[in-house]
Amino acid sequence: MTPSGGNDLILAIDQSTSATKAVVFGRTEGIVVQASFEHAQRYPKPGWVEHDPEELYANAIRAVGRVYGLLGAAKSRVAALSITNQRETIVVWDRATGRPVYNAVVWQCRRGAELCARLKTEGMEEETKAATGLPIDPYYSASKIRWVLDNVAGARSSAERGELAFGTIDSWLVWRLTRGRVHVTDPTNASRTMLMNLAALSWDERMFGLFGIPIGMAPRIERSDRVVGATDAEGTFDRQLPIAGLLGDSHAAFFAQRCFEPGLAKATYGTGTSVMMDVGARPVPARLSVVASVGWAIERRVDFVLEGNIHSTGDTIRWLRDGLGVIGSAAESEGLARTLATNEGVYLVPAFSGLGAPYWDGEARAAIVGMSRGTTRAHLARAALEAIAYQVRDLVEAMEENARTRLTELRADGGATRNALLMQFQADLLDVPVRSSAIAEASAFGSAMMAGLAVGAWSRLSELPKLEEGSRLYESTMDEGTRASLIDGWHAAVARTLSNPRRSAGSG
């Protein structure tokens, strides 16, 4: 689209699990230009996942350089740089050199499982959940930080001397973009570390002590609609641009979907899938294997959410492509799956790194159930797509029980929303409408909207653009008997993968 007039462009960095994107949004015309660069996935041991922090930063500079150059004369109209990021992934670095002491430990990584199991055995989970809204689980950042301190030579002593800093990826990028002048995060990212007091929106000293992490390593927590610093992106920009709109990627999409009222929910379909339901201005105690987090936080308002996170959704399709060679591209999965009218009893439970909400079984392992000699790659493609929808459905059901409210519409975003078979099946399983966003880059758009509030492009929430425009609405066409039969088959398959065979699928 062609931008028009004024200081009306926002450049967003979207640093996700698989790639780093830069997207320029216009105040009225949506995406103006974008670029994306993938980074390497590192699996040093089973259940371990790492990224190279230097590669993430280099790709961020590369991506913003690409889109900034494509803007041409419109460069002068860029008002701010925003950042949205994969959550829970942590980097620990040396304050003096700015260099990481170890690779980024990714949200999918399970290396903190032993520590988390010990803390649970010691009876610490209820206190932790009451303070942070989160269960004790290696999915969150705290055990990852502790692992680095305990396993990298000299890291703990350096941290205790105040020489090391930690941060989620937003903190890491801001530190590097400001040449070490700013160490900051926002409440959405902080709420996913298992170290922030959810009600107070501040670091919890008790949690730092519990996990053995010096609190001096932590970034400052600032609301997302504040300008936190400025950067020329290693000379990429011809001037210093303000940095604002820090948001975890799922929260940014939640904000972009205008989930501003209790009961509204969204699902972001990415490598994993995050489902959030707005619960209003006060946190709701989390039960039934969902968690409590900050939805978004601005200077005069905070909205809290119930949330659940599914480990493997888009990653399952990538596994079909890269691991098995069943498909040549993610887009091919839909056409292949459509060659079958039903799944014919074949279910894939993608517990490649355990199962997230609502099961929370880190020891569960993936399985394909119901195969026969007639099973083909089409069955695998259909089972993989359906597995995404089943997991979201189980999670929504737990949220509805926890919040004691019925979901009326699920607002969906992410690359998988382009898959019409998946979106229709999702509506069928939920028996409520699913509205897929017309903008695939909802996380980047949400952070750009937040940055726009910070620099005055918009003055109030009511002025923000609506993703509903141009969206597609899917409504359920499935009868209750078919729905119930499919869900029963899914739960039977999940039960086979759980580490505790007596624990029922979908139970809290």
C-alpha cells in the first residue's frame, strides 16, 4: 500500500520463535512493507531448545534495514520503533561487554524440569501461583535463568557481583539497540517469567529468592505505552527513533484484536498457540490448568487475562515438512488434508516437548494413534491440522469453567488462519464463531498500535484501527453427535501419551 502524508508510520520488530520480521504500518493503510529472516533452531539435547542471541539481534538489524531502505523518501515519516517478541525465552549477558554468556534458552526448552519438580515437591507451587499467576513449570523463564547461573562457568559469581543482566528478548534487543543504555521490559513479558507479582506489576523478591536469582539482574518494568529509549539501529536510521510499544507477541495480538472487554478471547496460531480471555481490571485466580497474566498495560489502564499456551501447533506442521517430508510447504497441508472427508480415526498428539495447557504434562510424548495399513500422508496432514484445533478447544473449555463465562467469539490471528480447513474445524469443535484476522501480522500490528499511543499517533483506545474489517467469519456446521465423537477420540489419544495413565485428558 502507498503511505500518505505526515509522521504516520510505525516500524515494528516482531522477533518470533522461528524468524525476525520488520513490518512498517501506516496509520490508516495497514502494512506498507515488510521483511523476514529465519534463524537457526538448536537442539543440543532431547527437550532442549536454543537460539543464538547474536543471530537474533543481527537479523533484527538486517530486517529493519531492509524495510527502511524500501521506504525511500517515506523514511522521514517513521514515528517510532516498536518491539514484540517470543516470550519466556531468556538471554543472560555481561553488562560490560554486552555479550551473552550462553545461548538464548527458548520457551520450549525443558532443561529446568528437575528444579521445577523439586520446588513442587517442596510444596512451593501454591505460593508461586498466588503471587505470579503461574504454576511452577520449566516453560517459564525463572528456571531457565537459574540453569544458566548454575551451569555456565563463573556465571553465578558474576551475577552476584552485579556484572550480569537477564532479560526476555525484548530486553535483549532494547539493550543492544540503545548500546547498553537501557535495560527494560514491560508487564506482559515480565508476567511470563514467574518472577513478577501479578497484582503489583513489580518484581517479587520472594520469587527471586526461591529461584536463586539475584534481583539486580532484572530489567526495569515499564508500561507498554511509554517511550523507553531511542536508537539509530547501528546507523541504519538517519536519526534516533523512539522505542515504544514493548509487548510479548501473544499480548500484542490480543491488543490488536481489540480484546478490551471481559469475555472476549483470541488465539494466536504460531509455532505454539496462545489463547487469552480478558477478565477485566483485576486478576482472576487461575484454576483448571490455565494461568493468569497481564493482557496489556498502559498508563491509565491494565487488563488481566486467563491464558493457556499450547507447545506445538505450527511446529507440528513444520515437523511434517522438515522432519518427515510429508509435505513440501505448510500451505500444502490443507489441500492434502482435504482429500479425506474425515480423519478416519487417526489422531496425532504433538507432545514433542510435553503437553502444555490444559494438561501440563512435561513428560508426555508424541504419538500417532489409530493408524492402519491404509493410513497415508493425507491422514497425517489432516491429523496434524486437527490436533491444533483439538488443543485449542480443550483450553477454551478450561477457561470457560475458570472464568465462569461462555465464549461467544474466538478472534484468531497468525499464519494458520490462512488455512480455511483448520479455521472451519476450529469453529465446529468450539461451536462458536471464529473470526480470522485479515492481517496475518497481528503481533507486529498490536505493538505498532501501542507505540502509536506512546508517540501520539492515536490518543485513545477508541481511535485504534479495527482488525475486524476484512476478516473472515467461520460458523459451526457440525452436529453435536459428530463433535462429541471426535472429541472423545481425541481425549482417548491424549490419554495414551500422558506420563500418569490415571490422569484423564483435559483434566486440571
